[in-house]
Amino acid sequence: MAVGADAARLQAEAPEYARLMSAHQRRNFLFLVLDGATFSFAITLLSETTIIPAFVQSLGGGAVLVGMVAAVYAVGKYLPQLVGAHLLRGRSRRKPLLLAIVIAERVGILAIAITAQLIGVLDSTTILVVFFIAFGGYAITTGLIGPVYGDFLAKAITRNRGWYYAIVQLLGGVLGFTAALVAENIIRTSEFPQGIQLCFWICFGLSFLSIFFVAGLKEEPYPHPEPRTSLRATVAEIPGVIRGDRSYARFLVARCVLAFSTLGIGFVVVDGLAQGVLRPSDAALLAAVFILSQALLGFALAAIGNYVGFKVVVIIGGVLIVGGMVGAVIGGALPVYIVTFIALGGANAMTIIADPNLSIELAPTKSTSIYLGTTSTLLAPFFIAGPLLAGVLALSASYEVVFIVAACVAVVGVVLALRMHEPRSVALETVETVGLPGVQP
């Protein structure tokens, strides 16, 4: 039975709380798996890597606007996470805040679906403006939920969290793969924009269903919440946290470089479409490949992390980014793009699995949400700047240059990842048991 160092610290600091939460573990495990799988199914139809870039391009958006898709998503997903972590301070329960953000996130998806219905009613420029506002709102809620969900999971599932996450990746991937194939068929057989509109509405309907699984979670009041402070005070703590934890600092440096190396991912499909190698419906097919690869390789990476730690997961993820960008440079045929998206799907699984797991393993029990929020917030500028720089570089040079630059940066990230400390090899003064934590972001 895999038990993480963080779980052992929780048992030592709050034994009664740990015992009560353990009684709910089976129920929470089931409902979290159902929520994760259902939402993964739904969100495939709103892929910021394939379907959304193709949607923006179909509305007349150029390379810069396509690059803004990844940038806006990164801003919303990563920058607000520290705010989400701050909102948890002083709270003995996580579920009420978690449920509120989940509902807000689904409202954002609804706004995107409504925006797509405006095609033919408003001009393309206005629709693009409205779309990016709606998409930004959705992305922000996705960011706020990260540390809240992660902190809940870190305390709700203290045994075999790695296998929990592997199951979520696998189930969500298989369902998402099916959803992407359905999307490919809808887009291919329907006139624009009816196909895209239907995909967005299906996404909203399925994501709404997962609200009920979150509502079914059980939780006990945590006895040692961090003191409530101002947001400014919370932010001011970050430099001290990083300076005081050398292992965490090394992890952040490696991940920031690898985050920047994803700058070309959003342009792979666009480049294929521009060359005439890919058809618009191939965007949905590649989304299916991406999500299935993320599921299968994510399952494997979670299992590897379960037994040998998550440093190796970061290294493998960096290698996959290099492989994906090399495939993008080669291009030329649909099979090459399929292999490319297999690699990129695995690389995305690395981000989803390793970032929260390493943050949790390194964090003191009371500071789990702060470490989670700090990781995501500090990665944000690199996820944001990368696609924007790539858009400018594509205009002044070519997509091929973008992919080559991305591959080179990823190589540097792999070298830095090799220098990271593995948390399980770092001496823990108060804990002897080490193993696997895991979390759904």
C-alpha cells in the first residue's frame, strides 16, 4: 500500500482527523474518479491544443490570435492558483469552496457555447473578442480550482493516490478518446459552425453532470488550518518558501524551462492545416490521439512515479516534448502528426501528474495549498510568454523555426530536471515512510 511522506506527516500531526477522513476514503475515491473521468470526457471537446485553435482560425484569426489561445489559457489556469490557495487559508473545510468554483467553471463553459451561437449574428471580430472574454473566464476558474482540489485530495486520499490518479487518467482518456472521435465525425459531416457549436454544447452538458459527483464528497473539519492573512501577505511569503527549500527551488527552475518549451504545441495543427497536410476534421482526430496518449502514458507515468518517484516523470516528460517538436518539424503526413501528438499527450500527462505530486511531496502539511499555488503561479509566465513569442516568431520566420527553438529549450529543461532532488531521497526528520501522493489539477 503506497503511502506518501505527506500522508505520514498528516497522520503524525492530526491523527484523529486522518482517522475520520480514512473512513470516507472509499466513497471519496469513487466520487473523485467519477468526477475526473466525466470531466475529462467533456473537456476533450474544448481542447485548447487542437479544437479551439482550429475554431479561432476558422473565424479568421491569424497566428498571433491562435497563439493567444494557449496564452489566455495559461494566464487563467496558472496565475490565479495562488489566489485559490489563499482562499483556503483559515478554512477548516475545503468542499464548500471547491463546489462553488466547480459551478463557476461550468458557467464559463456555458458562456463559450453561447458565444459560438453568435456566428452569423455578429461579425467575426466581435465574436472573437467575446469568445476570448468567455474563454478567459473559464480558464480563470480552472486555475482557481487547482490548489483547492489538490489540497482536498491530499487529505482525502492518503493511500494509493498514484493508482487513483492512474485510473482517472485511463478512464478519462478512453472516454475522451471516444468523445474526440465523435467530435471528428460531427465536424467532418457538419457545415461550419454547426459542428463546433454542437461539440461545445455536449461539453457543457457532460461537465454539468460532474457537479453532482463533487457534491457527493465527504469531508471532516481540518483541525490546523493556516491563519487567515491578506493576499498581499500570502504573496510575500513565496520568496521565503523558495529560498528555504532548495529541493523545491530546483524543481521550479527545471519546470519553468520545460513550461517555456511548450511554446510551439498550439501551432502544430495550424502548421499542418497551412501546409494542406491536415484537414479541419483532422484537428479532432489529433485531439483524440492526444487524449488517448495522455491517458495511456499518464497511467504508465503515474505507476512509475508510484514506485520510483516523480523526478523521473519530469525527465521523461521533457524527452517527450523534444520528440514532439522534432515530429512537428518533420511533418509532411498525417501519420507523422499522429506520432507527434502521442508524444505531446504524454508530455501533457507529465505536467498534470508531476507538478502537483512533487509539490505535495515537498510541502509541509499545513502548506500544501501554498506550494501547489506557488508552483502553478510561477510556471504561468513561461506558459504565457512561450506561445506569444512563438506567434511573433512564426510571423517573422516560420513555424519550423518555432518548433526547433522549442526542442532546444526542452533539451535544456531535461538537463535541469536531471539535477533535481528526488523528494523521497531527501531526509525527512519527522517522517520515515515515503511513497506516492497524487492529485487531480
